[in-house]
Amino acid sequence: MSGIPLLSGRDVERAVPPGRALDAVREAFVSFARGEWTMQPKLYVTNYPAGDFRAMPALGGGHALLKWVTSFPGNPARGLPTVSGLVVLSDAETGMPEAVLDAASVTALRTGAAAAVAAEALARPDADTFAVVGTGVNGEAAARMLAASGRTPLLWDLDEERARGVAERLGGRIGSREEALGADVVVTVTPGKSVLFGDGSLRDGQHVSLMGADGPGKAEVTVGELSRGRLFADDWEQASHGGELAAAVEAGTISRADVTMLGDVLAGTADGRRSGTEITLFDSTGLAIQDLAIALAAVERLDELDVPRFEP
Ligand SMILES: NC(=O)c1ccc[n+]([C@@H]2O[C@H](COP(=O)([O-])OP(=O)(O)OC[C@H]3O[C@@H](n4cnc5c(N)ncnc54)[C@H](O)[C@@H]3O)[C@@H](O)[C@H]2O)c1
């Protein structure tokens, strides 16, 4: 069939169920760690306080990808989505465009999957309580991935209505702030404007997937509290410049040697958790190679989708 297929958010979600997203993202981290997949650090185009645009390119598996995606937190009040944009997938040998996909659904799937993959790799094997703090677009995706892994996530959001909506859709449970932040595994997906974990608040043995502070000036944990945990990140380049760790790197309290990449743990070349009492903290900044993994998983199922095509 000729023309470039255009995949809506619904098409992407139909093509990539949670289990497939988890496998695809796990494998992408390993390919990235081995140097088989590559990417440039994401570029922010800011228009604060309204929001920002992010340009994210990657190369791997015979394909190239560019994601152009936004975060405009005030949009829901205008009846518009917080996250929007497009992903363009191209053939890496010819440069020809192969597909265009909705960026919000790709982002939610890969973000939720990364939170769950990190938790699976780094949490205590006997972890029993799982929580998601910040249940907006990407927090809901993380809760969906935890639910798909057989966990019943405890949900907490400043906006109780949002947490309740997610609980109804996914069968999760609403908890108090204290209960959520005290869970064995916590996934934080807030805008990172106020700190969730103040000094002395992390519990021994806890794992936290820190998803919200993915850019400059954002934090969900204090710099002091970071030093209590073993630190993991998705990519040093991005994490040291604009993630949860950036302020500590700038202050000189954390350097490259203090941070293990999640891909190295998944590839078996670095240690994950070393004891039941260790606190493990995963700083996710969001990688274009994760988007590539989801885009490829979606186009794999193209034959089963009835999508419009664009003739350039
Ligand atoms: N690491 C990644 O890969 C990645 C990917 C996508 C988005 N993000 C980041 O995640 C954050 C959330 O993105 P989103 O698209 O889900 O936004 P969103 O606006 O849909 O959701 C954010 C939610 O957090 C809640 N919230 C705000 N402050 C809170 C607080 N102090 N405690 C509890 N809940 C609070 C809001 O009520 C809202 O429901 C943003 O900072 C975004 O840039 C990271």
C-alpha cells in the first residue's frame, strides 16, 4: 500500500498493549547501553509559563525517529491536552518517511513502561506496596503499566478528582499522601515544581522511579535526600543537564561515577540493588530511544490497523 500511514493515539494504544510496551522499552534500554541504538540529547524550546516543546531524535534497528512533543500544563483548563505532537519514523537506509504517529500516546506508553521497568529491575524482590504520585497523563500510564505487571497501584494526586478517575479506569486504590510516599515502590509523575521527598523522608529499602523532573529547574527530591540513595538514571547527558540530578551535579555533590545507567543494569553489566535496605532512586528524563521502541512496536502491527495514509 502506498503513502505514509498516520497512526492516531487510539491506533498506537491498540497496536501496543502494556506487555508489549514493557518488553519494547526494556530491550531499547539494553540496545542503547550496548551502543547499538543512539540518540542526541533532547532539545527544549521553551515558552514558559505557557509550556515547552521538545525535539527528540534517535537512530536504531534500521530506522530513525524524530518526536516533536509538548508539555503545556495549563491546557486542560482550556479544554486542550497537556501533551501533544507528532512522531516521524523514517527508513535509516533511504531516509524515506515510513509513518507518522501521535506523540502523546507514544510518550505515555514509553514513560509508563520506563517507570515500571526501573521498578522491576531495582525494587526489593519482596516489595509489596506500589504507589503513583501525580496521576495526570503520564502518571496514569505508569499506573496502567504497574497494573499490567500484576500490581494494584495506590494513587495520590493534589487533584483528587484526577486520582479518582484513574482509580475507576484501572481499578487502583486512592490513598493519602503519606501512604503513597511511604510505599515500597513509588512512581512520581508531578510537574516537579514542589519537592515530594524532603530531607529524611525516604524509607530504607524504598525504590522511587522519579519521572516528573525531566527538565531544567524541576525536582521531586531534595539534593540532600538524593545522597541517601543509590542513584540510577536513563542517560547521563540528559540527567546531568536537566533532570532530577542536575541541581546536585551543579552543586558538585554528585558526579558521573555516582550514577548507574538503568540500561547497564538491564544489560547485566552493572549492579542494581545491592541490599534490602538500600534506597534506589531512578531519575528518568525520557529518551528518544524509548519512543523509537514504541513507534516500531506500533508499526509492526500496521496490517491489523485501518489507518489513513498521506501521499507527500
Ligand atoms: N521522565 C519522562 O520520561 C517524562 C515523560 C513525560 C512527562 N514527564 C514529566 O512528567 C510531569 C507530568 O507530566 P504529565 O504529562 O503527566 O502532566 P499532567 O499535568 O497531565 O499531570 C501532572 C499531575 O500531577 C499533579 N500534581 C501536581 N503537583 C503535585 C504534587 N505536588 N503532588 C501530587 N500531585 C501533583 C497534577 O494535579 C496532575 O494531575 C511533567 O513534569 C513532565 O514534563 C516526564
